[in-house]
Amino acid sequence: MPEAFANAVIPARVTTVWRVVRDFGGLAAWQPAVADCVLSDGQAPGRVGCVRTLSMADGETVVESLLALDDHARSLTYGIVSSPYPVQRYQATLRVLPLTTTDETFVGWSVNFDCDQAHADELANNFRTDIFAAGLRGLADHCCTP
């Protein structure tokens, strides 16, 4: 099962970063790969099972479902319902942790998925670089802009 991971230290308080990350319907505000993010009708952005439709910057559409949300552990897990990516059983997790000595925040973003072995390295690299690392830079910019 391929996996990808990216992380960043964000110079903002953990409560600020977690408030942004836990808003399952707010991804387009900070993820540059996402042009628009719409929750299914009447769904609360923190309710497990809610579904969001992402209009990607490249014109593709991705539909994701919130699988788990833990405010105490500051962890959010989601899966892909449908996408143009040749993956199955895609499950990604964002974890937000305080760096108590500096009052900054550590964010880790990981994914496990199944796919044809011929595409595993390319997909893992794309998720790590184009989605997660770029998204974490966008999250830092969003959280640190007054």
C-alpha cells in the first residue's frame, strides 16, 4: 500500500491552525490546488460523514468524505469518494500539534492508498509535493496573514 507524508512548522498558535484545518468545507481558502470547495446540502463541516466536492485548480473534480474528526487529538481523516486519480481506498489524515517551546504548530499530512503498482511512486510523489506540501505552505500563509 503506497503512502505519502509531508509536514510543516507553522508560525501560528495551534488553536488558530486547528480552527482552519477542522473546517472540512474551508479547504479552498488555503489549499492552492483547490479552486472551490462545497459541502453537500445542509451538512455541518465538522460532522463525520459529511461530503465535500472540490473543484480543483486544474479543472478536475474530487469528492471526499470526512471519516473522523478528533478535537482533543486535533486530527482529521478523510477519504476519496470519487476522483480522476487511479486510486482506491485513499485515506488521508491531517494532525495538528503544538510546539510548546516556540508557540508554533506542527502539521503532518499523510495518506495511504491502493493503486496499480506501476503508478505508485508517481502518485505518492504527486500527493506529497503537489497536494500536501503545497497545501501546507498555503495553510501557513493563511494562518499567518493578519
